[in-house]
Amino acid sequence: KDVEFIRSVYFNKLEDTRFSSSVGKFVGFTEYGVRNAADWNNDPSKLSNMKAQKEAYCLHNIQNDYTAAL
């Protein structure tokens, strides 16, 4: 259960915003990213969609990826 879903948004090679399933919300790293993170965190449908990605993508594919790596 050490799986974490991370989605990062980059602009000009700088990480602007990140969603981490362990934190459960968006975090901004630039002035623009902080504003975007605040907007996205206030949207319940966007947050619930991102939280569901861990189950929909990561946990669904973990066994395939683990088997392929071995």
C-alpha cells in the first residue's frame, strides 16, 4: 500500500503545481501555481477526480507493472 499518485504541472521547466494522493490536495510552487492550486482545491469535482486516480490507475496497474519489472 505504498503507492502514491502524483500529477505535476510544469511551465518553462519549473514545477508549477502538484497533486499528491498522500496529501490529498494541490500544492503550488510558484505565484501562478499557488493561485491555480487554490482554485482547483475549491472545486470538489476536480479534487474527487484526482483522488480517484490512485485507485483507477495506480492500483489497477500495479500488479502488471510489478510482474513486468521482475
